[in-house]
Amino acid sequence: MTMQTNKDRMNEKLQAFSHFGALEGGGITRLSLSDAALQARAELKKRVEALGMTVVSDDIGNIYATLPGTENLPRLVMGSHLDSVRSGGNYDGVYGVLSGLEVAETIITEGVKLRHPLTVMVWTNEEGARFEPAMMSSGIVTGKFEKEKMLAVTETGGTVTFGEALAASGWVGGAENRLNAADYCAYFEPHIEQGPVLEEEGLEIGVVEGVVGMVNYDIILEGVSSHAGTTPQHYRKDALRAASKIILDLWEQLGAIDKDLVFTTGEILVKPNIHTVVPSYVKFTLDARHRDMGVLDKVVAVIKNLPKDVYGCKLSFEEHWGRKTIAFNDQLLGFVEGATKALGYTYKRMYSGAGHDAQYASEMLPAVMLFIPSKDGLSHTVVEYSTPEQCWHGANVLLNAVLEADKTL
């Protein structure tokens, strides 16, 4: 037998939080620890306390709102983030927090007694749009990043450090409140898909098996600047021409490796970037992602075998960063898949191409994610949208997966 959350209540939550950092014409800019983000945090605190939940924060501002259980057991936690990218949407991150809140509210209003304590969690600075890198706080909690180095990070385009913004936020608590393997036994993160697959295939839920690995390289071409009007073509060492050839060659070679490999050149730097000067320097990024690390090894081999001279320009490359594929917990996957089936929703098992706090959390304790569709596959944009029905379906899956975890674990 399944339970359901309240669709109207779920929608009200999303509409209410869309006002914090709202942009004219739709969407939000709610950068981490900004005034808008602090307003959203205050609203969440007000709502969970009204439900009788206890709210604490840890030393990097992560929020934990907890409903006690009937037994002395580790907690179940549902988490995501409230911050956004610049000119972002009303669903990325916040949907995971608010669907968790709706699950907790349903359990409370329906008088359900859980054996385990149940926590709704907010990660600080997931997007990294104000303070780089992304997933900063989950990285600190799981030992990926050094806290002191992260506190010293200065905001993009400004002078305030993450540590200064955190200290001024009023959300600095104790390190003993951090998510940990001793006090928690399962982590659930609901999220919008941020891609087109579920919508294109007419499916209602994505049961997320893990997060794909990735490699990210800078590829550099160095030529010679010369006058655009006086240098004959055959004398030129044009770095942009060389880069253009390499980009097209990479697309052809990488496209032949595997149909599920995705790769992107999203950033190009050209110097001197003057319309009357032949470019002497180009640096472009190559981001490649796949669940099979062996496929990514082939991508790296292609990069390493690029010619060192292209139209007289020197080619070099630097590894920027990367990550290994992670797999979520099989038992929790079973709870999510079972809940989806019991509710009669269509679904598929899938991997996430984007990074999420769950990938770091999964290295500390059992973790899982679930996706709902994104209209046109769009995210990190003001037109990001999931229907009230889709948001409700995801909350229902989360509720029933949590109930099964409470019964089983």
C-alpha cells in the first residue's frame, strides 16, 4: 500500500520559494549566502519549526531539520541545495529540499511514526556560482576539499571570501552537526533531470544508478600574431585556424568511440582578440563524460595523440580536472524503484551526467537519487520547468522510498 503527498501543498512550496531572488520575467539569481539565499533559508527554518522539527547547522552552514523517530536509530536524510546559478530556474536544487519538506510534512500531518529520525538537509554553495568550486560544502564534509582553503576562496567578480560570507550569514554551527556515517544510514536526493531523456521517452521518474565519470582538459594552440592586412596567408601561423581544425578532428574521433559518450567545447580564449590581428594564442576546453572509465581512457588517448604542430602552431594540453564514475547504493535503488512501481509510474534506470552532492555523500554513507522530467531538457536557465504533476510524482516516490527504508533498515 502506498501513501501520497499533497500536490497543492508541494506546488505552494515551489511557488513561495520562487520569490527569493526572483528576476523580472521569470527565474532566479540566488547565489550562495546572498541576501536572497538567506531569505530562502529563513523561510525554510520558519516552516520546519512550525512542523515541530529541530533545526541545526554545521560549521560550514549546512542545514539539518530533523523529525525525531521512535527508536534510537541512525537518521534518514533527504537533501539538496537552495542556491542557484546566475539567471537560473526555480527547480534545480530547491526541488530536492522542498520535496523532502513535503515528505516530512505528510508524515507529520498523517500521524505516521517513523522508527528512524528523518532529516531535511540543505547543502551550502552547491552551484559554485559565487564561490568556486561547485559542491563545495559536500566536498568539505567528505574530505575532498580542505576547509581552510575553501574559506579563503573569493567570490567571482567581488572581494568577499566564502569564510566572510559564512560568518556574516548567521548559519555557522558546530562541526559535530555535520553529516556523518555514524549518525545517518541513508541519503536521498530528489532532483530535476536537467536533460531531455525522461520527457523524450515519455517517462515519469528516473531511478538514478550513479553519476558518470568525466575528464576535462585545456587544449592550447600557440602561433604568431601578425597584421591581418599585410601577412600573406601562406606565411601565417594562425592559432584560431589551428584550433578550429583540432576541434573538428576531436569531434570526429570522439564521436566514433561510443554512442553514449558526450563531449563539449564550452569555453574558448583567443589572444590578442583584435579583429585586425592574426590570433597567436587559443585555449579551448574539452569536457567528456561517460559511465565507463575505459571509454574515458580512450578520450585521453585521443588527446595525447593530437599532433604537436598544426599549421605551424604548437599544440599542448593540460588536464584541468576529472572524476570517476560513482554508483549509488543497490538497496536504496531498490527502495526507489519499488516505490515507483507501486505508484504505477513509468520510469527508467539511468545515470546522471551532471554532478550532485549525492556523489560525494555516497562515499560516506548509502545514497541514491531520483529524477523528475525537465521541460525540453533545459536547466540552469530562467525557463527551467517541471510541471506540478511531475513534482508531485517525485515527492510521492521519495515518500514511499523513505517509508520502506524506515521499515527495512
